[in-house]
Amino acid sequence: MNRIIKFIVLDILKNKIVLVYTLILSILSWSVFSLEDNSTKGLLTLLNVILLTVPLVSVVFSTIYIYNSAEFIELLLSQPVKRSKIWWSLFFGLNASLLLSFFIGTGIPILFYAPTDVGIMMLLVGFSITAVFVALAFLSSIITRDKAKGIGIAIMLWLFFALLFDGLILFLLFQFADYPIEKMMVAITAFNPIDLARILILLHLDVSAMMGYTGAIFKEFFGTSLGIVMAFFILFLWIIIPFWISLLKFKRKDL
């Protein structure tokens, strides 16, 4: 299994798309901190990059890589190797490569300019979001054999979590403005890993006052140690559940 992971990691790290992804993150990160005289403002600017670019690249690249590795997977299946080991190896290999790219491109500038609790939190959130969307890529790629459909599903997942979900939340807030649904918003947030990650960062940047009463509710829950642990546990579930479903489907799939 370790040899398969090593091969996958080395193969991905030589990929030009991953190299360009790392370079773009690095340029954006160093530029943001160089232009801002306040590291907090730099982190806020970088937050939007992390919550939009990182999930998109993670889910699309992983989906394409899995489809392009079909022959390699079939070759491994012809060997005395368990299906679960092959799927786990692909998952660990993709995660290790993309996490390394994220750390080089964004992690190093954050540790250099903002080695604070907020900076560490942003790193952890970036790692978590990467792993979540790699897991969603595995699920979308195993649902259908059609490469175009699989990539379409992956992009729609990103589009829903990054943009459409917030629109639905705003619609609910306007429709039920006369009812005290702020506490319900905390529970609804668990259904969107990007929103969960955004709230974790914003609350640690002390800008929750700008979010009004709802922000106070979020800070009451996510601002505590227990709330942070619960938030990362939910993000962990977002990694495990989609991947586990894809693993079960892969074991039964006729290749």
C-alpha cells in the first residue's frame, strides 16, 4: 500500500496542473501579505481565496485524476491487492499531494507573516477543506463511468457549497424573518463544509460583531473549545462519509 501511495504522490507532484496550482497560491499569498500592513487584513483577503479556489481545484483535479487512472486501477486489480487498499492508496496519495501543494503555496506565507492562533486555524481549515473535496471527488467519480458527467457532478457540488447554499440560507432568513431561527442556523451550517470553515476563521478574527445577533449565536457555540472540536469533527465526517460510500461502491463495481 505504501509503495502505491508513493507512486501516486510522485506522479501527481510531476503534474503541471499541480505545479501551476502551487505557484498561483504562492503568488497570491505572498502578494496579499506584502501589500497589507496588517496580517489580519491579509488573512481576511486570503480567506476568500482558500474557500473558493482550494475546494474547486481539489474536487475537479481529483475527479479528473481518478478517471485518467482507470487503466492503472485495472492493472492493480489484476494483482493480488485488495480493492480497499487500492482505493485508500488513491485517496491518501491525492490528499498528500494537494495538501503539500497547499502548504507550500499558502501555509509557508501564513506561518511567516501570521504565526498566530488565527494563522494556524486557517492552515487547519485549509487542510480540512482540501480533504473534504477530495472525498467528494471520489464519490462523484464512482457514481458514473462517464467522465464528463463525473466532472459535471464535481463542479455542481462545488457550485452548490460555494454559492448556491448561501443563497438558500438567505431565502430562508427572509421568509422566516419574524421567527427566531438564528439557533437553527448553527445546525444548518453543519450541512456546508465551506460555511463551517468560514465561520471558524471569522470568529477567531473577532469580526463576529459585524454578523449581528446571528454572529453572537455562532460565537457562543463555535467560539468555545467544545465548539471548535465539534466543528472539526463535523468536517471529519464530511471527509469520511463521502469516501466510505465511494469505497463501498468501488468494492461492488464491475470494472
